[in-house]
Amino acid sequence: MSKSSSARSSGIGVFGLLGVAFVVLKLCGVIAWSWWWVTLPLWGGLAIVLGVLLFGFLGCLIFAAVKR
């Protein structure tokens, strides 16, 4: 018999925890940052991934146009 193991990750994660902490600090008046900065850990990863995909797509379009 072969052993198979699967690792599952559950929980909020570092960026989620950081986002929740920043929101709590903002609502308690401890920090006076803009809401954009407070919520950055929550949406920043998605923005980076979308930016990389966009640049990759534009690079492919430029490469195809130059290759013609």
C-alpha cells in the first residue's frame, strides 16, 4: 500500500490577518490612514496578479504584431 498525504491550508493567512488588524486599528482611531492603504492587504495580491496577467497579454499582443 502506498501512503498518500495531502496538506490542507485553512485559515485566514498573513495578509488577511494584517487586513483585519488594519481595519480594526482604523475604526478605533489608532491610525489615520486612507481606506485605500488600510484595505491594501486584502486586495493587493489580486491587483498584482491582474497586473502581471495584463502585462503578459500586452506583451503577447506586441510580439504578435512585431512578428507579422
